[in-house]
Amino acid sequence: MTNPAERALYLQIVDSLMAKIEAGELAPGDKVSSERDLSKQLQVSRMTVRHAMSALYVRGLLHREQGRGTFITEPKLEELTNTLFSFTESMLRKGITPGARLLRLQRIPATRSVSGELHVPLGQDVYYVNRLRLANQEPMVIEHSFFPATLFPGLDKYDLEMQSIYRILESEYSVCLAQASQSYEPTMANEEESDLLKIPLGAPLMLVRRTAFDKQGRPVEHAKDLYRGDRSRFVSRMIFRG
Ligand code: 16G
């Protein structure tokens, strides 16, 4: 957008819609007027309204439902980053029904990075579990998890759509997770990711890399998970050490 006057208008529309959402004048699930009506109401071009709306889609404040219109989105899902939860546990604590769609389940030789993270020799087998995770049926996260095959023989026999992997590790292999190290890196959805998560190509994602350790300090999982940027917020608590 090159025209400064149009840019100023577009920002005003974004700010005024955000203010209405924050003040509760527009609540989750409310329908937003169409582009045509908004452009009439605000007396600006439809192009300006469209730019403002797309900024709000990207920020996750609005979403489109095909054939129904544009709606105010539910609040983002907050993920606590200083407590080690499984996806199942994290959703249940929020009163949300967790779900999973298994995309790939393979026994493959460890790559250099996975072998380094899991302390397994390069080329030794690991299970690769790739799932789409759902929150109340809505696609939220794509998980790419790797588990050492020697620690979890037969992991591929379990129903990883219906059962929590962390519960399987505990009940079937007596492996209790104790801690994890995690990193966060913003990225953008490629074609496959945008199809799975039902978000536009190039939409923001948070890549969360996790290595989880059991009580004996053995690395038992390495995961690369992609969280929808428009639906997730990561929250941590800190202690002042000034
Ligand atoms: C979370 C973990 C993932 C783990 C999964 C197990 C993060 C960043 N990732 O998604 O590594 O495999 O939970 O979930 O938290 P489940 O026990 O529900 O199958």
C-alpha cells in the first residue's frame, strides 16, 4: 500500500475493530459486517476495508466461514511454557476436547539432528509420529515427533489417534517424563501445513522444538511442532532475580 492517506485509514479501521473486540462490544462468534457494508458505513473504499480485514485475519482476530461470512474468533489458546504437558493434558485442563489425526507413522533411521537430540547412533531406528492435533475439532498443531525404537519397541501398534502418547509411554513402557527443553521460532505455513491447519499459505506459525527427558535423564522424545500463530499464545511465569 503506497498511498499514506489510505494507509492511515486502514490502520484506523484495524484499531477501531480491535478496540471494539477488547471492550467486548464485539464478542467471539459475532458476525462482522460485510466488506461492502463496512465500506459504506465507514465511507472508505472496499480495498481499504479489505486490507484492514486481512490484517485482522493474520492476527487471528477474525476468521471466515465459507458461505456464512466473517466472525470474531474465539480467544487464543494459552500454552503454559514452564510446565510439561502432553497435548491431551493441556487441552483437557482448558476444558477443550483433544483430538488427533495420524498423518505418518514410520520406523526410520535417525537423521543427524534426531540422533544428536535423542542420543541414539546415527542411522539407528526411531519411530516418527506425525499427527495433526485438534482442539474441539479445530486443527491447531502439526506434530513431528521422534522416539528411540529401542526404548519403545512396538510403539507403532498403538492407536495414536485415540490415545495419548505420553500416557502410553508411562503405562506400557514405564517411562515417566520428568523435564524438557524447548525452543520457539516463528515461521510461515507452507502448502501442506496451510492445507492441514486450514490457514492461508504463508500464515504465521510457531515452531516449538522439544526434547523431553525421563526421570533417569534419558532423552525419550524429540519433537518439532507447528502451532497456529493466529490461535496460540505462549505464557510463562518468571521470578525476579534482579
Ligand atoms: C505435545 C508435545 C509433543 C508430544 C505430545 C504428546 C509440545 C510442544 N509438544 O504436543 O512433543 O508428543 O504433546 O501428546 O508440547 P499426547 O500425549 O496427547 O499424545
